[in-house]
Amino acid sequence: MRHFLFLSFLVFSGMTTGQVTIQGFAPAYVGQEIEAYRVIDYISDMQEKIAATTVESDSSFTLYLASDITQKVIIKSKNNTGFLFIQPEAKYSILFPEKDEYTAYRPEGNQVEVGFYNLDSTDINYKMLGFQRWIDYFLGNNYHLKSTDPGKFSKNLDGFKSRVENAYKDDASSYFKTHVRFTIASMDNIPHSEQKDRYSKYHFYIKHTPIQYNNEAYMLYIKDFYQKMIPRLSNESNQLVYEGILKSSPSAIMKGFGTEYTLSKLGLRELIMIKSLTEVYHSDDYPQTNIISILDSLSFRTVMPENAVIAKNLKLRITELVPGGKAPNFVLINDGKETKTLQNFQEKFLYVHFFDPESEDGTKELPLLIDMHERFKNEIQFLTVIRNRDLSERALEIMNSIPWDNYQLKSTHNIWENYHIKAFSQYTLIDAAGYIVSSPSLGPTPNGEYETIDKTFFQIQKGMNQE
């Protein structure tokens, strides 16, 4: 009988050399592509694909990754996502399961638990699992006390933190110890009678810790601790930041942030400045063009090189695929079909359908899409895009039944990255001038708020008929 452990939640970023091998079984994904991604940075949450293969007929697969650091790897196939941690030169044997049958299908993708075969007790995944179970056990037995007996909760939490510190003080993995420290730091944010004030937390957890760009627990804590930092500044500092943005001057903005005690560390101050600029980008108080100019400048020159990457990624995050932004161009090439670009679709609104014809849940939407196409085809063009691979006869029949343009594109085509396609089915609505209306857009089936794209299409049709 095979025994394996399940990983339910947690970290990753930064790739160089050193081969890591992930061998696994994925019985529900035979013939499907399975991919591995890394998180480029934990502020923008941008990801990049680092390996891919096809699941063999016996359900086996092997992924080879290059990494000389401990980090989190995200595994994706069809519409499901799981993850594990990798250590340099390590070999892993995993199970990548189908989503639980009792879990509702989510168009944006379902999380699954990666299973491990023969996991060594010294491996990062084993230690993460044990620590997470310890936390779950403590919270399950004590969380209610924060309301009924705050004093006892504080006492128990202090005791728990001491036991954790003693248990892991000799652990050789700096990655794991940082994870433990900042997971505990996050627990300190639970309201209780003895919780530290903001400055005490900074001094105890942040001040003497170098920036851990690759550690998810650390970066999540930093993101939360410095959330909406500009409104926290004094009036004088806030004014300096405002004037710096008007001048498009990173150095002037840094001067404004420099008066804040919790931003005394230069590299961290620069990181929080970049993060804070994107937080106010969509407000009416600051000129967006200036913020873009500042981020563009910081993409090439920063105190910390990692901050330049974050500035570049955050600039992409706030400018791409936002309503009113220019839709990324694309080139569609298939044998036997007319080559088309975005410009070929600019006489009407365009509804782009990113689709997996092998997905049962996705194909259930097709009759609804075909009905919508019939009702709104005079005002809205439809386009279906799928990833190119060997399709079953059933999938080919489905593709042939689509009464509008559809193209199969390689997994390396830039449309997947440019349109941030994370799952299937996913939709983007573009207006007649080539500008984003919504992305991801609503689909033909109701979302969690019982909304569909039908109402939007009706409003477009009504408006064009009035014209």
C-alpha cells in the first residue's frame, strides 16, 4: 500500500542552477500538459513557467527544474493547481490529484493537495507540514479564548511561541526558520490583551531581519504590516511624498518616507515606496502618468536589485488589462485559416474565450455561448483560443461545432502571458477601439453573485441600436 502526505498551504521565488527532479503520478490528467511555475516576486505575485511536460499513458510524469535555493513551486494542469517546496538537488515523488468530488468547480481554478511518497523527515515539506499541523492544533483549542478569556489566550499564545522557538532553534534551514518566525509574527496580529504595538513589532520582527524576498511568510507579513502606508505618514511627510510624485522624483519620495521610524532601513523603505505608489495609483489624488514614470525609472535603477524587478512587475500589474487600458495585440496563425491580429476584430466589441475543449465543465458553457452569439453577433464578435495539443475526437468535434473564429496556439504563445490566463474557461471583453472593457470578464454561467455577461451584452446592444 502506498503512503503519502498532503501539503495544504505555503512558499517560493528566484531561480538559478542546480537540478531538481519531480517525478509523479497524475491519473486524472493522462495526455494533459502539466506545468511548474515559480513566483517572481511576492509583492506583485507575478509567476513564470519554469518547466512543463505531458502526463504519460501510465499517468506518470517527470519535471526537471533548475534551482539552487529553497523555494515554492506551483504545479498546474487543466484547471487545477497545487504546490510543493523544493530544495537544491532534491528528488521528489508526488501525486497530483483531481479536485475533490465534493468541491465545487471554480472557473478561475481549483486548489488540490499535492501528495508525497517517501518524504524524508529532513525535507522542507515534511517540516512545513508538521509546523502547520501544530499551529492548527493550537488555534483549534485556543482561538475561542480571545473573546471569552483574552488573558488566558495571551498566556497560551506566549507559551506556544516559546515551545516553537525551542523546538526549531537548532534547525539548519534558514528558510524554514524564517517561515516559522514570521508565521508566529502573523499570529501576533490576532487581537489579544498582550499583543505588541506597531513599533514593538517592527523592532522585534523586522528591524534586524534582512529582506527575505524569496520567503512567502516574511513577504506576506511585510505586505500586511506596511499596507496603505502613505495615509499613515505624518502630514508633513505625506506632503513631501505628494510633492515627490508631482516631480516624478523617487529620491524626493524616499525623503518623505524616511521620516517614518519603521522605514529606517533604506532597502525596505524603497520596497515600501514602490508598493505604496501602486496602492494610490487608482485614486484621484495622484497623477497616474507620474506614478508610471517613477516605476519605469525604478525598473532600471534601485538601491536593491530585487526592488527593480518588483517595480517592473507592479507597473505591469497596474497598467495591463485594466478597464480602459489598451488591449495587448496578438497574432493568430493556424494552418488553413486566415492569419489575424487584434486589428482584424476592431469593427465591433470582441469577446475572447480562452477554452479547454477537454474540460467537461468548460464545454457545458458552450451551448450558452452559442445562444449568446446568435443573439448578439451583430454587435459583438466572438473568438475562442485554446492551447495547441493532441485533442481527443470529442474535443475536435466540440471545436468544429463553434460557429465563430477559433485558433489553437502553442503554450509558448505570448497571448497566455499577456492576457494573464490562469485557468479555463476565462474571458476578456474588448471594445471596438481595442481597449479593455473587463478582464477577466464575466462568463455565460453565473458567478458567486449570480452575474453573467448577458446583461453587459444587452447593454452594448441597446446602446448601439440607439446610435
